[in-house]
Amino acid sequence: MKLAAVKGFRDIQAGEVLARRAVLEASCEVLENYGFEELELPLLEKVELFKRTVGDTSDIVEKEMYTFEDRDGSTLALRPEGTASLVRAYLAAGMARSQPEGRFYYQGAMFRRERPQKGRFRQFSQIGAEMLGRSDPAADAEAVTLVADICEAVGLREYRVELNSLGDDACRPAYRKALEAWGQERIDSLCEDCRSRLQRNPLRLLDCKVEACREAMQGAPMMVDSLCDDCESHHGRVNELLTESGVEVTANPRMVRGLDYYCRTAFEVTAAGLGSQDAVGGGGRYDGLAALLGGPDIAGVGFAFGLERMVLAAAGQEPSAPPVDIVVAPLEERALGVVLGLARRLRRAGKRVEVESPSRSLKAQMKRADRSGAACVLLVGEAELEAGKATLRDMVNKADHAQLIELDGDAEQLIKCIGEAVKGGA
Ligand code: AMP
């Protein structure tokens, strides 16, 4: 029986690895220009961390976490998201005092037992950023600006940033009640999920995709119309700052986000080319989170992008592996040691070098060299060993330069000599 990978977990092939790296590098550069530092966080956490922060009624905690009992009886979870871990790490390192206005980012695998489909996996990667210790609207606006700049840097096609406010402890409870009452009056039209969410998390009724639920929620009260004065002025200022700084956002009063810890600003980025899972990233403000973890009352705003979806949405500009510069071809076993040494020197000088196998015929070696795209081949056979010089075959002009390249020359001299021999450089 062949062993297959676990459902929802995939192998990432070389081409996609390159595309992921390009997306990560572009994102990291933007993040660092904004003054964010990278932290590396563990994959395993105590399950309590997510129960307390992401929320007992969220889909993630209710049905998507991979949890297991460790040998000491504690229950651990493979992390389903990064914000809770980052805030835990920030508090654990005493940064609430040493770096109260910290800017951090993280990247890596997350795990959620969702139904796999295009752009949705059980192991996926996120790159996320958190701005701690700032409760002013300028921080929200800067986070959204950063999100837009990452989308631009990565080359996302037709992306859109949607913005909403989820209120806070002062105004959300009354709104929740109003929404619950609205749903209760229409309970017969709601899907199974929405019925069970009605009391536990009525906000989720707003983003249900089922047509009957959407119809039932038409005309329902919206959080943005029920904000308290503080939340309203915060939201107004965020919008103003974004307009003034030239970042385009679309108001989406139905966007609620799946995690419990958000308050006030929430945003989501969607992009073309993703099918039904069109959210590439999302985030918002989470002022109560540090206190939920037993820390001081530290405000925060952040977001996470899904790497797989960014790669899909940036498709069309796939990077390919850089071409081989030089092939070194040992024509017999005896030449192998010298050839490996020569290749090593060239590689250390930054050249991409492939070493052929003496078990292949000259013809076969040349055919492979041709396919590699290398500009030249250094051939080392009996005569070359004798002379201490490799023969250079110029693959561009199809010309041989017999015994031209010093086998024990230093890399700089070798590269200069190769460059002069091959028109256009090696
Ligand atoms: P969230 O942490 O739920 O706000 O998700 C942030 C981003 O992570 C989403 O916009 C997606 O791009 C990505 N994401 C979330 N869940 C998955 C998944 N199961 N598979 C792939 N990407 C995901």
C-alpha cells in the first residue's frame, strides 16, 4: 500500500517554493521598512491560549483545532493562528515594559481542520504583523496602509481592502442583542449553523454564505450604525486618515471576522483569481487581548496574510530557478576530485555550477549541459589533467577553447578568463 500525505496537508513542489519565497521576501521587505521586527514562535501552544483569546464560540476553537494530550496530562494545540502566540511571547519577554510600542511580525505554518478546497488547507502558512501599545486611530490607518503596500509589493491582482468597525465592550453587547432578536424572528429561514450561532455568536449571522440566511439578514441592524461615540469617532478618524494618505478602502458593514478578540477596526483583503476562498488576509484591532492573557491593558492592531492565497493571487509572475552558469564535465573518474574542487571555488564566488558524472558519455554530458542553459562547459579529461587546464566549450557560440582554464586557478582569475572566452560573459 502506498502511503499518501494526510488529507489537507500537502507537499510543496520546487516551483511553488520559489513563488512562496518571492512573496515572503517582498512582504518582509515592506514590513521591515515599516519598522517591524521578526519573531519566531512555537508551533505548539497550550490549548488554553486559544480558548481564552480566539474564543470558545469561534469555529476555530469549536471544531478546527488539532489538539492532543501530552504525556504530562496537559492539552496542547497546533497553533491555528499567530496573534495570540505573539502577544503571549511579548508578555512573557517583559516587552510590555521594555518595548511598549513594539512592532513585530511572524511567519510560518498554521493548522486548522477545515474542509479542504482550492486555497483552503489544513496546514497553511501565514505572514502576520502586530503593532502593540497603540490605541490611536493612526495605528489602525498605518496597519491598513501597510496591508495595501504588501499587496502592491507582492503584485496581487485586483485586490480590495474592506473596512468595518466591530464596536467595543460599550456598544457591542446591545448590538448583539438587537441582532439576536432580528435572527430569532426569522429563525425558521436560518441554516443549521446560524441557528446554533444565534445565541452564542450572532455576529456570524452576517457573513453566512447560505442564500436563505443572506435574505433573512437583509435589512438587519449593522454595527456601524450602532457604534458608541468613542468607537464612531475612532472609525471616522481611521477612514479620514486613509483617505488623506491615498489608500483606497471599501466599507463592508457585514464583515465580522471569525475571531472573538477583535474590537473596533476590522479589515479584510480580497483578491481576484481565488475562487470562493477569496480572502487573502485580514486583521483588526484587539485591545483586550493582552489583558485576557493576564498582562497589562495593552492595545494592539494587526493582521495576517495567507501565503498560499497570496501566491495564487499573484500568479502569472511565477519565478523560475536561476539558470545554471557553468557546467563542469569530468570525462573520466580520475578527473572527478579536481572537478569537484574547481566547481566548489566557482560556487563560492557566486556562480551556479553543475557537476556532470563521468559515468555518462561525453555526448550525454553535453546534451544535458545544453538543456541546463549554461553558457559554457569546462571539460576535464586525460589531456586536460596532464596540462593542468580545462577545455572551455562556449555553448553560445558553439566553439571550443582547448586547455584554457587553469584547474587550480583562483576563482576570480577563472571567472575573468571564462568571461573573456565566452562572448557575453559566463
Ligand atoms: P484568519 O487568521 O482566519 O483571519 O486568516 C487570515 C488569512 O489566512 C486568510 O485571509 C487566508 O488567506 C489565510 N487562511 C486562513 N485559513 C486558511 C486555510 N485553511 N487554508 C489556507 N489559507 C488560510
